[in-house]
Amino acid sequence: MSTNALKAQPNVATRIVAGISMPDTSLISRAIDFAREETEPYLFNHVMRFTHAVCRIVERRPTTTYDNFARDFGERFVPGYKPVSTVDFLMNAPFQN
């Protein structure tokens, strides 16, 4: 969820992790705790910032993320992200049987 989206939703609690504002949910808290326990501080901050950067790309330009690793970040971390399915393209193709 982008910083702007969080500001637009005042009822969403946030927390700052590695200099990044994130939704404060139990899932995110558990993931952060796990990462913090299993990594060195420099690596933890790097991972948090990288994840945030990829999620921002997914939010701002979702059509560029359907066929690469950013899709996985979108599906897991970006509310409302729905990549286009190849099956949908085939099933909706303008061809007759």
C-alpha cells in the first residue's frame, strides 16, 4: 500500500520499518519479527526497502509487472492487485471454435 494510499485511509494504523511507513497488521508484524531475528541489521533494512520499492512499482505501473518477479510481490503485499491471466486472454480471444 503506498504512502499516499495510507494517508487516504486514516483508519489504517501504520508503523515505520527501515524508514518506510507500512500498514501495522499482525501478518506484517510477524514477518518483520522473523526477518529481524534471522538477519543482520544491514540486510534487514535492505530487504525491507527493496520490498517497498517493488511494491511501489506494482502500485504505480501494474501492467509492467504481470510477467516478472514483481507479480509475486503484488499478489502478496499490494491490496487489490490482480494480474491479467493468460488463460483469460485465450478464453476471451475473438476466435470461433
